[in-house]
Amino acid sequence: MRQAAVVVNPTKLGEVESFKEALCLAMREHGWNQPLWLETTTDDPGRGLSRRAVASGADVLLACGGDGTVASCAEGLAGTGVPLAIMPMGTGNLLARNLGLPVEFEAALAVALTGRDQAIDAGTANGTPFVVMAGLGLDARMLSHTSEPLKKRLGWAAYAISVIRHLRDRPVRVTLTADGERPRLLRSNAVIVGNVGWLRGGVPLLPDARPDDGLLDAVTLNPRGWVGWIAAAAQILTKRDATSRVTRFVFRRLVVECGTEQPWEIDGELMGTTRRLVIAAQPDWVLLRLPAEQT
């Protein structure tokens, strides 16, 4: 019989034991062995647990949590040939939503146990992998001022409230060097890089981003004042071409240099502050379990 490993972020579950019981029962009904159950900790959010699962001979690993848990598990599975299945339990679940993966328990489990495998890309930011997005500036500030209680109460709307608080932050000097080309100098509120590009609510921040093209997509946000932010939002929602407020481009390697220390994040996890980010595409980085009927 086939063996699955389950990596669970217990902070995303109300009743861990109830979830475990339901998952194990469903697996038995699908003809799978009792899964290897592994819970994340602050010291190991998934990378080490995933490597333990590989060593145990798991046929598939189910990442039960948000995008941060998924990214950490993906890092542990990279290059092993063991596929990653997503059981979305975060606030955003952006990788799952961008790829059309189900977010409901039974449908997500069915994909995990019966789907097909496809390699997807990733990126690295200062050496740390990400599978969804990495960002510097506004989006990192948004995360730093969005509490877990607020996310549990309001869901994705909690991020919107936090963003509004920072729309009047002063832009910083940024130099962008993509694939060794001539550097671009600008003043920006945010530089966001995506392996996928759609946010919750159908917001096409990077509408052309694909996780299987060997490239990463980037956007810089450079509006001025409330009128500028409204115009930038309209440009993003209508997918209009680049303007001085919103600029998009693609690359394989990007160096971001800032005039002052800026907060940065990957896959919804704050990483600290920096004045320099080196971001690189990692093609065909990990196997992902997708619905069998997809072509």
C-alpha cells in the first residue's frame, strides 16, 4: 500500500486531533496506509520534516498550512522526486488558487491522492527559496502590521486594512538590474516578484506570471498621493501596460539595491530588513501534485 507523509502547521487548525482523525479515515478509504504525521514548529516550519518524510519512503507529502508552510515543504522536497500536495489552510493560499487547486478538504485530498505530478519553478531571494512571491517595501510592511488574531477574524481583508495604513509611506530610491542589463533607477514604494501573479479577490498584480516558464515576473509600485494610488489600482485591475506608477518586467536574475534598509518577505513570511536583494529563477524546482484531469 502507498504511504503519505502529512506536514501540518498546527497554528492553522482549530482542532488538530479532529483534523488528523478525518484525514486518516479518508486515506484508509482511498486505500492508503496510515500516514506519517509531522507537525511544524518555530525551529522547523517544514523543510526538515519534509526531508524526514523523504527518508521514510513517502510516496507523496501533503503540506497542510499556508503559503509559508508550502514553501518550506517544497524546499525540503526539491530535487528528491517526491511530489508535494497542497492542503490549503492559510489566509491567502495563493499558490493553490493561482494553479486552480481546490481549497476544500475533500477535493484537495482527492487531488493529493489521485492527481498527476508536474514540475514547477521557484525563485530564491538572497538564497532563500519561494514558490509564490517575494517583496520588498510596502507588502512586507503590510505583513508586519497584520496580526494573526486580525487575520483569523477578517481573513484576507486584514491585509487590505494594513495596506491602507501604509499608502502614504515615503518611497525610497531603488536601483534594479535585471539579467545584467542597464540598471533602472527609480523611487518606489514596493518591488514585488512573483512565480505566480494573481492575488486574492482576482487582483492581477502580475497577470502574465507562470510557474513553469523558467522566468520570474516583477512589478514596481511608484504612485504619488491618493490620486496616484487610485490610478495605480485601476491600472493593475485593468492589466494596462506600464506607466510611471506601475512597471512590470520579467527576468532570470534581478539585483535590487535600496537607498535605505527596507523590510522584505517571501511567501508571506517576514525576513527582516535589507538594502540589497538578489533574486533568481529556479526552473523545474519541485514536483507538484495537480488534478488528474488538467492538461
